[in-house]
Amino acid sequence: MDFATIFGSLAAICMIFGYLPQAIATIRTRDTDGIAIPTFLMMGLGSLFFVIQGILIANWPLAVTNIITLICSVIIFGIKIHNDIKKKS
């Protein structure tokens, strides 16, 4: 296994385990007060672009990792938008 694969695998693990706790906490508590919309929007877009790159260059670990993080971002972003709309009414 070369260094690029090792570092890519470590990055994938960090990305997934970085997103999952926030997604799980947000789903359970529905608390999104401390979440900045621009941050999750940009992180979600970054994940989307990495999914596209992974597909285009046939790097499936890159694509799958970022599909997981993109799903987490979309869930968190959706709950945040729902909560913000609910607060305004």
C-alpha cells in the first residue's frame, strides 16, 4: 500500500467520523442553533464536487466517502432550514 492510499484512507475515516456525530446529534435533538448555514452549505458542496471527481476519475473510495458526508450535510442542512422556518412563524 502506498502513502497516497494510506493518507486517502485516513482522510476518509476522518471525514466520515467527523460528520456522523454531528448528523446523529442533530437528528436526535433537532437542535441546530449552533449550526451556521453557510458552513454546511459549503461543506456539502465540497462533498458533492468530490463525489463528481471520484466518479470521473474512478476513485470509488473518494466517491463513497463523500456520498456519506454529503448525505450527512443534506440531513443537517434540511433540519436547520426546517427549524429556522419554524422559528420565523
